[in-house]
Amino acid sequence: MRASYTRLFVHLIWGTWKRWDLIDSDMEPVLFKVIQAKCSEKGCKVIIVGGTTNHIHLLVELRSTISVSDLVQFIKGSSSYIIARQMQPEVFFKWQGGYGAITVSPQNIPLIKKYVASQKEHHQTGSLNHHWELESQPSIQKA
């Protein structure tokens, strides 16, 4: 094979500062668009972005030329800056330092996509998959 071929899917999860409820219904659609735009800037394809008032889930097809940590750092830094400095400078906004990253096989994309799309419902009903939530992860990477 002459050319490289990759299909790298990653489920990313990160929270707001101290898991405070900082993402309101007005901010959410703008924040999701910012996250999608920043992924696109790095050549990564967003499958779905979702979350609740205190954390984000992102399923993304990762480009082979960027590391997971570099992508997360770029998204979190850019989105935090836009929210805190441009969109809502009068309101405190900050991401926590860590994140979770879980690789996803192509055949599991529909399952993860459905889970991310239903975040609010899962948190309201307690039907969480603890393998896909930050609070169940023993060690979180810093970004």
C-alpha cells in the first residue's frame, strides 16, 4: 500500500470547572458550533457533540497527524477563550484541566452517537454508561 489509511474514532469527554453548571441553553448551540469549527480547523471530522450543563461529549474522527491531547487542548483553549472573552465576558467560564478519551471501533459509532445525542436524558433518568462518563475514570489526563 503506497498511501497511508487511517480510521481513528475517539469519544472525548471533559467537564466544566469543578463540574459547575456553566453551559446554559443559550450557550450550548454556539459552544457546539465552536467545537465543530475547531475540529474542522485541525482536519478532524465531528460525528456528534453533546453534553449537559457541566460536561461535553464529542465523537470525532481523528486525523492521523494530530494527537488526542493536542486536539483536546486546542478545542478547550479556543472554546474557553471565545465563551469567556467574546461571547459572555461578564460570566465566569472555564474548563476543568482533565479529559477522558476512549477509542471507538467503526461498528460501535451508532451506539456512541445515540448515547451522546441522549446525554440530557441519560443524566435525568440515571441511565448512564459509567464507562463513558468522567466520574468513573480513575485517572484523567491534563490538557
